[in-house]
Amino acid sequence: MNTRNKYWFGKSDVGVYSEMRVRRFGREACAVRRRLPMALSAETEVTGGVSGGPTHVVPTGAALGATMRGVDLKDLEEVAFARIMQAWRDHLVLLFRDQTLSDHELIAFSRRLGDLDWAPIQETGRRFVEGLPEIYIVSNVKVNGEPIGSLGDGEAVWHTDMSYLDLPPKASMLYSLEIPSSGGNTSFCSMYAVYDALPGKLKDRIAGLKIKHDGTYNSGGYVRQGVTPTDDPRTSPGAVHPLVCTHPDTGKRMLYLGRRRNAYIVGLDLADSETLLNELWGYAVQPQFAWEHVWRVGDLVLWDNRCTMHRRDAFDPKQRRIMHRTQVKGDALPV
Ligand code: OGA
Ligand code: MN
């Protein structure tokens, strides 16, 4: 059943670049600063004895996101992995181009970040890949009339993955196997930046509040398996988390919204909850907090699912899009 989302928060048009920043890795690293010709971004080259050549971190220039160059995720020494983890903490979303990963290799890299969650059940009620419950397929492709994955070809609205769980995944990674010639871009936003931008009075007002993250609908507007749909956010299934959380690794504060539909600020009248949520979402969807990714086949995008949200554009239903995702278990409850 495809219940269309009634909330639409607009395409993220990222044209605002933050100040150029250069990151250095490790004490022993030899950093070479270099300005790229076409973009307001900077590159750090690290040549600290990593096999397979130097690792480069190229920030997007937007509020979050960086491309990691010179990395083969199948063949990664400990020191290179540690640098990737540092870049991930700094930039929240990392793009690795030109990867060639089987599902087993995608799972093997994902496991370096921690134990994996099983993927949500597919919209048809099936699990995705036989024998590999960790793999979630995002696709509009149908075989014998049945979708091989989730989210169809429509828009996927802003959300955080699986925050309807008490312990949501800390990371997700999405690997592209087939993409349409246009459309289907994925945008990410920094919930640190969103929180920082709130007026002091609003920060005071939301300190200590809790929010219910709905488990009824996925970001494509489809009803999740085994759930009786309701549009009353006070009674719909979900998990309650603090509205402002502190990141366990960086110590930074972030707004934790999850998704708009069926969200509820615990203890408020429904109308007051709606008003406050709309006010907060008015900040969350501003383009200066986001970065938009245009996919190529072989891209792997790794995001911190605690301090970011993401959304996807619709695309031509006649074209094929196939992505495989893993999700890494959280290691601390959101607090
Ligand atoms: C996801 C997701 C968006 C996309 O895999 O969690 O939201 O671009 N995907 O397919
Ligand atoms: Mn998602």
C-alpha cells in the first residue's frame, strides 16, 4: 500500500558553501594543501605509508560531506581505516567512488564499524537477499511484477534510518549498482548545524523534551510490515528519544527529529506538538545545512545516522535504480 506522504519539504538546493577547511590526519601525516580549480573545497593528501597509494579527503564545501579518494574498501589497512573513521567524525557523510563490491564485501567493510542490524522487511513482506539479512535493497526494479527492493521511484522524504527502534543504527551505507540517467539524487543534512542555528529561546524550550519517532511509514510513504496504519502520532508505534541528543563520539549536540510524519513531542497537546515540530522542521530543511549527492555506479556513501538526515528525489519510473544498503547497530542509546 502506497500512502503518499502528506509532508513535502522541498528539494534541497545546495548552493551555499561553507568556509574552506583543511583537515590533517595523524601526527605522522604529511599534509599537502591544494586548491581545486572548480570548487570551493580543499584536499588533504596523506602519505603516511598506506599501501595502495595516498588517501585524500576532499570536503564538499557544503555543511557536511567529503569524498575519500584513493581508497579501495575491499583492501584497507588499519591505519587507512582509522583515517576514514576520523574523516567520518569530521564530515558526517563520506563518498567513496569507483568501488567494486560484492554483497559479502559490502558486509565485510560494514562490519569493521560494528555489528550489523538486519534490514527492515521489504514492502512486499519478504526479506531481501536470500541468506544475507543484513542487506537492504533500495530499488524500483520489478521481477515477475514484484519489487526487488523498497522505496519505489518516488520521493523519499527527509528521515533518519530506523529511528523507530530504541537503539537505532549508528551508521548506514548505500552502494549504487544501477542508477537512472537523471533524478534520484540523495541529499544529506547536518543536525549539528541545524541545532546550532536554532535561536537561544527555542533551544531553551526544547531542552529536556522527548520526541516519538514513528514506526508506521517508511520514507517512501509505504506502511511497514505488520503495522496497522494510523495517523494519530500519540498512539502510533515508535520509539521515544530525547529531542536534543549528544553524539557519543564527538560530544556535540544535535537536533534529533527522525522524520516528520506521525512525530509527536511527548506530553504536549497534539496541536502544540504540531506547531513546535513545524517550527523545528522549518530550520531542518534549509539548504545551507545540506549537501546533495549525484550518484554514479560504484559509489558508496557512508553516513552517520545519529547526526544527519537524508532524502531522495523521485526519478523516471521507466528507468532502473538499484542500491544495496547495510546498517550498523548503534552502540549507545540516544541521550
Ligand atoms: C536509505 C535511503 C535513499 C536513496 O537507503 O536509507 O533512504 O537514495 N535511500 O535511495
Ligand atoms: Mn534512509
